[in-house]
Amino acid sequence: MAVITGNEAISAEPIPSLTKTSKGKIDAIGADANEKRFLRSHEVSEENDDGVTDTNVNEEEERLSRNALNDLLDGNTAHKFAKWMRKGYSADKIYKKLGVSTHSDRLWIYNKYVKALKN
């Protein structure tokens, strides 16, 4: 089958070399193939007790896991706020952690945390 657009014809037939599958065995890299890995970094991820997944312990900006963020957006803030306060997280750190500069819908969580810090 061919598709003609303008003055070009494009074949819709599969290219034989792309449809073949490898018959060789694929071995896992590293000792434990069940570890979470990232495509470009080859660093093992670690999930902290606050739901933040870090690829590097020295990483400056931490992000919330999807589940932790959903809990906060649903209004379940008390547990997370208590944990952040125990760790001594400043308002500035939480502002960055929530990504408020690019996600204005999270500003209310930040404001609520600032209020909790003052109490």
C-alpha cells in the first residue's frame, strides 16, 4: 500500500529490519535488576520517608511524589506539615519543593504551611 501526498509517495509496508526481534538473551546491568533506574543517569533512586524520590543524596531541589502531592492537594496537610516541621524545612524550601513558581494552584498549600510555622 502507498500513500500519495502532493508529489511524494510513502510506502505503508513494514520495513523488514525493523520488524525482526532480537533472539539473543538480554542480561540485567548490575547485581539487582529490580532497582528503580533512570534512563539517562544510571543512578539508583531512593525514596525518603516524606515521599520525595531522590536520585542523588546531595540533590538540592527535591520534588514530591505524585501520591504525596495528591494528598496535599486533597487537603490532607497535617501529617506532611508535621513531618516537614520535624525536619526543620523552611518556608522557602517548601515553596521550591511544591514548585509554586510554576504551579500557582499549589500556593494555598505553601500559605497554609507558612501559617503553621508561625503557630
